[in-house]
Amino acid sequence: MENIYEDLPTYAFLQGGGEMGELIRTYDWSSCPLQTPDQWPSSLKTIIPLILHAKVPMFVWWGNELIQFYNDAYRDLLVAGGRHPHFLGKSAYQCWPESWGIIKPLIDQVLEGEGVYMENLLIPHYRYGTLLDSYWTFGYSPIYDEENHPVGVLVNCTETTQTVVSQQQLEISEAFSQQIFHSSPVAKCVFMGENMVIQMVNDSMLTLLGRDRSIIGKTFMEVVPELTVTPLMGRLRQVLATGETYIQPEEKQELIRFGQPYTGYYHYTCSVLKNEIGEHTGVIVAVIEITDQVRIRQQVEEREAQYRDLSEHLEQVVKFRTEELEASNEELVSSNEELQDLNKQLQLANDRLQQFAYVASHDLQEPLRKIQTFSSLLSQKYEQQFDESGLMMLSRMYKAGEQMSTLINDLLAYSRLISPSDEFNTISLQQIIASVLETLELTIEQSGAIISIEPLPTVRGDAMQLGQLFQNLISNALKFTKKDQMPRISIAAELVLEKDFPKSLKPTAKAECYHLIRVKDEGVGFDSKYASRIFGVFERLHTKQEFAGTGIGLAICQRVVENHGGAIYAESEVNKGATFHVYLPA
């Protein structure tokens, strides 16, 4: 392959130096105040190879423009900020505008001939477009020309952000541990060495011992000589030697508290403390006084003898209560049987109601069809014999028949939903919505509606009922739109845990989580005080002249959702659209 750099000039002092050596050799320096490398000052020609071959991060700012050069080790720090290789040949201000207020005074100091060294200095800078805090340890040294004048800055640097942040976190953790130790209601004390010198003690322990903070730095036996005769000191040394935790659930101790003899009972734990290399250095003791509990237990034990004489009587009482309970259980069984009978009667009533609704609707449809047919025939055959008023009456009669037919069909659909379906299958709501949109295709085209649908889940349910649910919701969103406004409808879903279910809603079936499907429009909306009323049968918030309909659609929606074990509610404001929230068990 042809070498694209073969015609470029070579400069002996720039040979090698890794990637940055290559970039400096191929960089177009002709447009830079420095001009081409063969015209560079000798001091710059000397310092550039030095930084290129260094294994630590180094860079140079040269001349009045503070032109930037850097080596491969410093390049790795720039890559993390997305700034390599753009910083080569640019001025320091162009490279570091976000931290210029910090580094510019240091640069000025160096160009006066005075070197600078900083440890863990906070210098914020951008990384991938975000301004972040970073910490650096660095040295700025002046670079002199042949006349011994400072003409540039040589920088050695190391990023110490991780070290500083870790130290800060450690200090916070230690302060937090100290706070927990001193504020703990459990009495705690730290002993160091074989002689158990008290290094740290909290207020709870001082109260328990009846001492003040002057005990810090003294041995345990100096502070509580009354415990010399107890095995406590031996136990502390055993824990220090073996590293095994000692737990005493209950022990009686005779103390001198605030100058007065005191007998108490204590639960305590002794645990070893280790240094960073794992050596045993001390023991921490946590003590809980249980004097009150022990004395109560002793009182209970004394009184138990008194209660033994009552045991026979209690047995008789228990026997009597047991017999009563058995009788109550028999009554409960009988009540359960009655409840089952009532459920059967309710099911039978529902079946009969459905049968009645079907027969009633069929019997009503027949004369209704005749009314529509004859009114249509009258208007067609005898049109010339009716004046305008008569024809209007025939038209209103026909339309009233259509409305009555729609109402009967809606009532029949609602009556069929009284009992939940027994044929639940895995249903794709994405397919249900697609089928509904196909059914409503003409209405959608005529209205110019824009409908956005996010990915929808699959649920267990009845496809026909779920189709009724979403057809009613989408039809309402299309219908209840301001005049001359293009409907906008969005349908989205998310998973909701049972614990996050709205407290005001009561699903008809318990589930660990629910699918929440939102159907949102930008239509006329309604006053939020009617949010529960709209789901009632025949409930309408607008006149038939404003918006057609029977007032049964949302009642059907609620019945379908309840049949599927879920819940539904609506949110809206007048002229700001409405959102229907449908919860279905996942």
C-alpha cells in the first residue's frame, strides 16, 4: 500500500515517540505561529523528544499562545474526555476553558520563572460533554530559551481523583462509625492491649459504670477495681488472644455506680479488634443492662406456683370453650352451605336475566324493524303527498328507530357481560387494537385521526370482550373531539406491582402485578367530579345533539375489565382531553 506520509519532511529530533510522535510529525504546523518544526527554537526541539519518550504523563505549553504538545501517557487521560487528538497544536485556553480560572494564575507564575507543585488539586473539566470534578497532582516547570527567558511550561501530572474520592469516602465512613458508636443506646467500650487500656467509650457505657470521661487512657481494672474478683478480665484477654467472640447472655455483677453499691444483671458481647494486617490489637465490648427483665422474670417465676392451683379450673374452662367452638364451627359450616345455595341461586338468576335480555331484545327488534321499514316506505312512496313538516317527522321517526335499535343492541351486549367468560386464553392486546383500528378504519380516515401505539402486552382473557373494551374507548376518543380538531390518541402500557396499585381502586382479582394500559386523547374532556359517574349505565355528560351515543359504552368497558379481574378509572379536565387507565392482571 502506498505510504501517505512518504512525501512529508522528516525531522531527526522528532523520530520515535509513539503515536504522539507520529501525530506531531504529520501535523500541519504551517498555519501555526510556530511554523514548521525545522523553524522551531532549539529549546523546544530539545524538550519535545524528552516528553515523547517519557513513560509518565507530560505535556508542554509553548510561547505566548501556550501551544500544547503532549505524550502518549498523557494522551490516555485525554481519550477519556473525548479530547484526543484535537488538543494537539491548540492553545491552552482553547483546551481548558472550564478550568482556565484555576490554571491561568499558575501558568503566569511559572512564566515569571517560579515553578509550581500541587497535590490533589480540584480541577473541574469536561468528559464526554459533562463537567466533572477531578483531582490532580502536578508540577509546572518553566522552559527557558537560549537567552534564559521563560518561554514555556513543562507539566508532569497524575490524576488522583480515585484516590482522593476513596479517601473522602473513608473519612466519611470513619466519621459515620464514630457517630454510631457514640450515639448508640447500647453501652460500648474499646480496650487496647493486654492490660485492656480504655481507648474509647460512649455515654451509655459511662452511665452504666457510673463514671466520667476521665477513665479514658486508664486500664479497665483501675476504673472498676470491684470487678477484679470476677472472671471478666480473663475473658477479655482470651478474646484478644484467640479472636473468638465471647457472648454472655446473663450475668450478675456488683458495681460501685456514682459512689454507691449497685447490683445489676447484664448481657454482653466481647469481640476482637484487628489492624490492617490482621493482628489482634484490642477488644470491643457491647453491654445491655437486663436488670429489669431479670427481676420481672424472677417475679413471674415466684408467681407461677400460685397459678398452678388454677390449672385444673383452666382446663375445665378450656374444655367448655372447646365445646362452644365446636358448636360455632357447626354453625359456620351450615352458614357456608347456605352461602353456596345463595351463590347457585344468583347464578341461576343471572342466567335467566341473560335469557330474558336476549328474548326481550329480539321481541323489541322485530316491531322496531317494521317501524323503520314502514317509515322508509312512506317517505319513498308517498313523498309527493307529504309536505316538508311531514317528511321531517318521518325522518325523525326513522332516526329514533335507529337510536332505539342501537340502544337495544348495547343493552344486549351489556347483559351478556353479567357473568365472566369461562374461556380465557392468552390474548395479544397488540392484535386486539389492530383489529379494532381495522373496524374503525373509515371513521379514522374521515376524522384524520393520529393514533400512536406503544408495544402492548399479552394477557389472559376473552378476545371478544377485550375487543369491546378497546373499541368503546377508541370510539369515544374519536367521537368526543372539538369541532375542526384532528383527533390525537395515544395508547401505552407498563407493568405495575400490586403494592403500587392505586388505593382508591379495588380489582376483582388479586395479582402480584398488573398491566396498566393508558388510552389518552386530546378531546373535549370532562369535569373530574364526574370521573366515577361516567361508568354508569345510561350516564351521559353531553346531549345527543352534541355527541351521539346510548350512554352504555363505558358501562360495558367497566364490566369487561371487572370480568378480567382488573379495574378502570378516568382522569380529565374540560377541554384538555381524557386518559382512561385500565388495569389487567399480568
